Amino acid sequence: MTPAEAWMLNFINSSVGNFTLGLQIFVNGDDLVEVSAVERYYWTVKKIHLEQLLLIYSGELPPGSIFENKNLVGAIINLKKMLVEEIKKTTFKQIELSF
């Protein structure tokens, strides 16, 4: 960021925005990140974590447990369904952001 950009952001943040960007002062050389880049990063990380959770829950059902503890099995199955749906939404959001 140039000194002029830093001054402008500091002015907007303090006078117009009532410090909505925080109390830290912007200085020359600060890096600015595009919101779209942060959003793409967020959805990518979210998808990775959801897929890891799905793998964990997929390994949690021993073969004979279906008859022993139906409530626990039902909860795990519901969690897996929710994770699959969230992964689909996340994938769709990633595709949407790539265009």
C-alpha cells in the first residue's frame, strides 16, 4: 500500500467508518487482500475439514454396532448426511466463486 492509500484508509476508518476496520493504523507497505481471495480460501479450507470429518465418522461404525446401540448409530448416520450436504454446498460455492 502506498502512503496515500494508507492515509485514505486511516481517514475513512476514523472519520467515516467510526473505526469499523479496527484501531490499528494502516501504514506504508501494508498488504491488502481481495475479499474474493479470502472467500475462496475459506470455502476451500471448510471443504477440506468437512471431508476429514466425514472420514472420521465413516470409520466409527463397527459391523455389529447397528444392533447394539441404535441411537448412536442413528446420530452418526445423520451427521454423515449433514456433512455430505455441506460438502455439496461448499463445492457449489467454490465453483460459483471461480467464475
